[in-house]
Amino acid sequence: MTTYIRTGIKPTVNYEAFHHLTFWVGNAKQAAAYYTTHFGFRYIGYQGLETGHRQVASHVVGSGELIFVFQSALRPGNAEMTAFLGQHGDGVKNIAFTVDDARECYRLAVEKGAQPIQEPWEESDKHGQVTMATIRVYGDIDHTFVQRNGYSGVFLPGFVSNNSFQALSDVLPPVPVEFIDHCVSNQPENQMVEVTERYEQMLGFHRFWSVDDKDVHT
């Protein structure tokens, strides 16, 4: 049984698509290699010591329109990453959306109660400029609004191509992974409705499908 319910604030900005998912992992390079080797993902770009980023290494892979970013700490003592990995293991830390106005998305979300993580900022390189902002709706999972402004680089400013990964997609059958359809967040008992209402209120989302214990059993 499914239900369709139109609720929440009327959005004044456009959420166009998932831009990328960021995973915090113990070894970002190894995780990226696993997806390129076993799932036919293409290697997109890198950010780390060689690009002037001394705290976190980021490896970006993709398939179709789907993009995963794997990040791990470069130095010991990164308390936030250590606590996250200790509680969750390797897992999704940030679900980023492509939007038409990152500043307005941020303003509306914070005005409605979302936790501000990073105020709107701009990054640019020779390929163009990107505006971003980050908020949190619940727990320790963040959302970044990405306004690309016609950016033409490999991923985002500050990332460079890296040919050190040997993809096997040229010799193995393709894996038809094309895009992110949806993301699922598991909630403790009796807290799912509250989190749903947060997304409706803070991001202007609307509920279009509900599943309860008449449909799914553990």
C-alpha cells in the first residue's frame, strides 16, 4: 500500500538532482579502487596533499550520472572522522543536491530550523565557479547544496584528474549503474515520522510514498 501526501513549505528553489554522495571511509584510495575494479566505475578526480589539501584525501568515482566521493583523514587526531567511523564504520556522510540557488536553499533551510554547518561559499578554477552551502537536518548526516553555474571541470574546483587508476571497464562487460534513484535513512523506532516532517518543513520536500509494518517486517 502506498500513499501520496502533499505537505511542507512550497519550495521557491529547484532541487535538480543528486549531485554526489560523500562517504567517510578508513581508506579512500582503496574504496575508490574497489568500485572501479569490481563495479566498472570510472575514476573522475582527486584532491589531497598534491593539490594543497593536507587534512583529507578525496577520491571521486562515477558511473553514468552517479558520483561517489570517498574521503579519509590524512593525519591522526581527526576527531570528527574518527568518531563517525567508530560509530558507523564506512558510511555516507553527505548527500549533495544540485540546485539552482544554493544561497536561497541554505537561507530557507536554516530559517526553518536546519542546523547550519557551513555558510554559502564559492570555489573557482579555470573551468568556472561553483557556489555551495551545507546544512544538517538530523543526526550526523549533512546535505550540501551545489550550484554549478555552468562549471565544466571534472567534478568541483580543486579536484584534478588522475590516471593512476587502471579501470577494467574496457575489458569487462559494463555494469549498467546510471544514477541515484533515492536514498534511504533508517531511523530508530517512533522517530521516522519526525525526521520525515523535518525534511518537509526545512527543505520543502513532499511525502509521496509511505511504507509501514503492514508492508515490511523484520
